[in-house]
Amino acid sequence: MTTSTSRRRKAWNQGKTGTGRAAADSPVIERCTVEGCGTEATGRAPAKGMVKVRVPGSTEPACWYCPGRCRAIGQALAELRSISRSPQGKAR
């Protein structure tokens, strides 16, 4: 490693040296423990306060979620699954 590379790295790390910590062995998104969260919305809400998420054109069916974080994750998933793809598998 050259001196200039070392200086840049040290500046990037705000003066810290050494090796970084190991990556966490936990999933990025923990599964919700509330019963009914993430279930397909075929009828009434499984619990009081559940929010129905449906995105037109998505391959993800309408589902019930807890308000807040779970709803946001469900919305993002449904939006991602609404992106159309060409026959070659590329996003249009």
C-alpha cells in the first residue's frame, strides 16, 4: 500500500486504523411476530389496526400488515414486484 493510499484510507476512517468488525449474522429484516402480519388480504383484517397494502400491477397479492415499519416493507416489496420485465429478464 502506498503512502497516499494509506493517508486517504486513514482520512476516510476518521483516523481509525486496524481491521473492521465482522459482519453481523442476522437477517436485514426480522420477521414480524404479530399474528396475521403479512397474510394475504382475502377478507377482514386479522387484527385491529392492520393496514391493507395493494399495488396495482404487482405480482404480490394484497396483504395485511402492522402499521409503520411492516407496512413500509410490504409496500416496497409490492412496488418492486410491479416492475415490468422484458422477455430477456431486464427491467423496462
